[in-house]
Amino acid sequence: SYRLLADALGRLRSKNWVLLIAGDGPARNEIEPLLQAAGRVVFLGRVADAEITNLYHAADLAVWPALKEGYAMALVEAQACGLPVVAGFRPGIAQVIDDGQTGILTPEGDGPAFAAAIGALLDDPQALAAMAGRARRRTDRLGLDRAAQRLDAVLQAARAAQPARRAERHP
């Protein structure tokens, strides 16, 4: 996902944007130079949970390629703060982003389409604002509690299926 994100941002150098990345982890040494080469990227490092909402409210758009993602709670949180989302299409992601209404879903792994979707929203502040309002209303209907229940159900089903899969692989 980070490579695809860096590629997409590199395609958008002529646009006016800054990417804020909150968080840290063992892959940062690999990820940071990759994304910095794309341009205006600010690594905030580990951010207190209480500050995450402030970052969402300071932003205009949430972007994540979502390669092989099952579910991205950060995208639900972003929409709850009124951020439209551009993400790669995955079944779990499509459950929380209403394509064309609260964000844009692009074909998974399609860097040019991902960049084009981001660019289109950067070029159209009215569409961005309309999506922001719909994103906030959608998550009000979904509710973070409901999203947590859905995620829990998916994880419980995966846990229940795990022994059966092991038995299939190791008869």
C-alpha cells in the first residue's frame, strides 16, 4: 500500500497537497524515504489517541490504497470526522465507503486510478465538501459502535474457520 501511495502522490506533484502520516512502527525506515521521495509528506510519529480526532478535523481528505485490507477502522473514523475517503476497492472497505457519495473507491492496486481519484477531488472543492457532509451523515447512521460490531463478527467468523482451514491443509 505504501508503494502504491508513493507512486500516486508522485503523479500529483503539480497539485496542492500535503500528506500527514500519524503513527510509527518497525517499517518506518523503509516507508519514510519512499514517501518523502513523492513530495510533501510530514511524518508526525506516534500521536496520542486524543490528538487523532484533531488531525482528522484539520484534513480535507483521507487516502489509503487498502491493498489486501479486510477492514480499515481509520477510514470509518475519518468519515465520522467529515473526511471523504479515496481507497482501493476491497469488500470490507466498500461496506463503509459509499463509492461516489462519501468517497471514491478505485480498483485495488491501480495506482493511476488512485492518483486520478485524489486529483479529481483536489481539483473540485465543491465535490469534496459535498462528500464530507455525506461521509459525516453516513457514519452517524452506521455509528462507530455498529462498525465495531461488524468487525467483531468478521473476526469471530475468521477465528471459527481457522481450525477447519488448518485441518484442510494438514490432513
